Amino acid sequence: MDKRTAPRGTFDILPTDSNRWLALERAVDELCARFGYGEIRTPIFESTDVFVRTIGEGTDIVDKEMYTFTDRGGRSMTLRPEFTAPTARAALEHNLLQNLPLKVYYRGPIFRYERPQKGRYRQSHQWGAECFGVAGPQADAEIIALGMELIRRETLADVELGINSMGCDVCRPAYREAVVAHLKDNATTLSENSRERLSRNPLRVLDSKDPSDRAVIATAPRVDSYLCDACREHFTAVRALLASMGITPTVDPKIVRGLDYYTRTVFEMSAGGLGTQNALCGGGRYDGLIAAMGGPATPAVGLAMGMERLLMAAGPRRAESLNGRPRTEVAFVALDEPSARSLVPILHAFRRAGISADMDYTLRKVDKQIRAAGQQGARVAVILGNDELARGEATVQDLTTRERQRVKLIELEHDVKERLAR
Ligand code: AMP
């Protein structure tokens, strides 16, 4: 292995790009707060059980993609491949479900051992939100509206919202049986992967992108003809609420979230122009999860959105970095070592006073320092050499007009603040 590269499927976020990330993270924080969701932060790794028992065997994540390791105490740990299970674990552990509804959001890295390609990584980043304790369709509609609103604000992409209902404990078993019968009848034409899934997680076959599965999937029974009255009503209400907010989803019976815990509403948001990895967001209702984890029966609905893909869809709209450096308003320029030392406390005082200021400690040529400062967006340069130092003054240069003026050191902060305010 070449030690000088990041691990396959991971990437560094460099100063040239981190401004876009920061801006996106702030937008997530701001919007989630506006929708009434509070941030939750869980550890990056959990007991492997947390994921195996919730996501379920027979899913790609659990079977093939988890970064699982044994720690030095002999416990099996897994780097989180998603946030819903850790969030539910934390909500149970801290008795947060005793005071419902509970609305939380999160953001951070997830880890999946996938085949890397553009838009698909082994360490990627998600943000998402979960609403616990509301069985009614308002919660589904709110979660979807939150996701759509973030995409609308952050990208110019054309977004497709696909929505489906997976039914519930009452109506899903009959549907599942019908799907299994159909898949079994056509088993010989299915891909190897799907044949294997047929016995473990048959509904997931409907989600397969393998071309050899396409024909079988196209003729599979559709869930809508199996929904019970309560599920049908819920689904209609979700769509009506979305329509009342100006959001028009496309009903897509092919959307089947692979995880066992989904019930009723499932949805996906995808963007044009992203190629094969065009899924931006996925989510749905998972009324069975908390009980499956040993907690009280608690309805819940949530979403998770990929932040890399969001930034890809955003394109240059978010490219507001200045050569990757933070914007410096005031550049301190020292002509020699004693002046540089004298500038240190003054620079510190400026920063304390809320001015973004910096000094080029290399003592390279003055005009080079000033040119670099201008490129970084500085508006004022404060120049100090032994001549100024002896008089207790500094030269202040306006980098827009190029005009220079001597200013007493004790008046420096006031003078520069006035110039910045102009
Ligand atoms: P999921 O939890 O699989 O529904 O994923 C939700 C969203 O996270 C997807 O729609 C993607 O935008 C993003 N995502 C999931 N896995 C990856 C990955 N390996 N690399 C980049 N983005 C991902």
C-alpha cells in the first residue's frame, strides 16, 4: 500500500473546498432548527449488534459493507454505516422517547465498504432527521418537505421526488408472498445476487439495478393493489399534504427500501445530471424499529441525504472560497524581525476585537506580502519597519486606493476599524 495516499474510497477535504462544506453544514443546522429539529451526535462506532439487529441480515449493508473490527477488549464494533440505528439506540438509552414527539437531526461521516466510483465512497457524509412519536401523515410530509427545502436552497438541480408505500404488518405479508411467488416463477432469469436475496430479503430484489432483473421486476405484483385501507388512506394523506406545500411527488412502486424496519411511506430524491449515482436522499417511515430494539412501540419517520452528492449537484454555486484561504481583512506586514515581534501583540489585539487579521511571518519582500494580502481579499495593510517602530507609528495602506498614511500605534485599531467601516 502506498502510505502517501488516503485509503481507497476516501478523500481529503482541502482548504480550497472546506468553505463549501462549512456553508452546507451551516445551512443544514439552520434549516433543521427552523423546522424544530435538535442536533444529536452519537459515536462514530457502535456495538455491531446495533446495526445487525436493526438493518437486518440479507441487506447489502450488513452482509457486505460494514467496517467491523474487534476491539482490544474482544468486543465486535462497527463504524456506523448509517444514522438511524444509532439515533434510535441513543433515544432509548437516554429515555428520550418518554417525552414525544422527539425531533432530532444529525450530520457526519458514514462508512460502507462499497466499490468506489464518482459519487460513491467508503467514507461519505450524510445529514438526516428523524421524527419519533407521530403516527399521522403530517410527520411524513414534514420530513420530506425538510429534505426538499434543503435541496432547493443549496442546488439548482432538477429534483425528482419518488414516493411509495410499503404497507404495514397487516397488508405486507400477502404482498411479500405474491412477490416471492413471482420471483420464484422467474428465478432462472434473475441475477445471481437476486437469486440469493430471494430467500433472505425478497422485497429487496425489486430494488435491483441489475439489467438481467429488469424484466422480472417490471412484471412483479405492485404493492398498491395490496395496501390495506389504513395504509391507503395514510398514503393519500401524505401526498395531499405535500401538494398543499407545492411539492408533487411521483408515485413509484419500484421504490422499496431494503431495510426490514420500513413501513408505509418510503421515498427517494434524485437529481438530474449526476450520472448513475444520482440518489440524493432516501427515507421513510419505520414504525417497527423501536419495538424491534426492545423499546415501546413508537411510530417514526426519517430521511438521510448524501452531502457529497448534494455538493456535486450544487456545482459552482457554492464555490465562494478565496484560493482556499479564509478572508483576511487586515494584513500585517513587517519589514524586519524586531518589527515582526512588535506586531504580534497588536495582531492579537485586532483579532480579539473581532477583526480578521493575519501576518506573513516569512518576512519576504514587502510588495510580495502586500500583493498576496490583496489576493486574499485584504482591504488594509499595516506596515511596520524600524523607522515606524522608533516613532511609535505604523504605515497604513488602503489596498483599494493604494494611498498610504502614518498612524500612531495607539490609534491604529480605531483608525483601521474606521477604514473597514467605510
Ligand atoms: P441510504 O442510507 O443508503 O438511503 O443513503 C442515503 C443517501 O446517502 C443516498 O441517497 C446518497 O446520497 C448517500 N450515500 C449513501 N451511501 C453513499 C456512498 N457510499 N457514497 C456517497 N454517498 C452515499
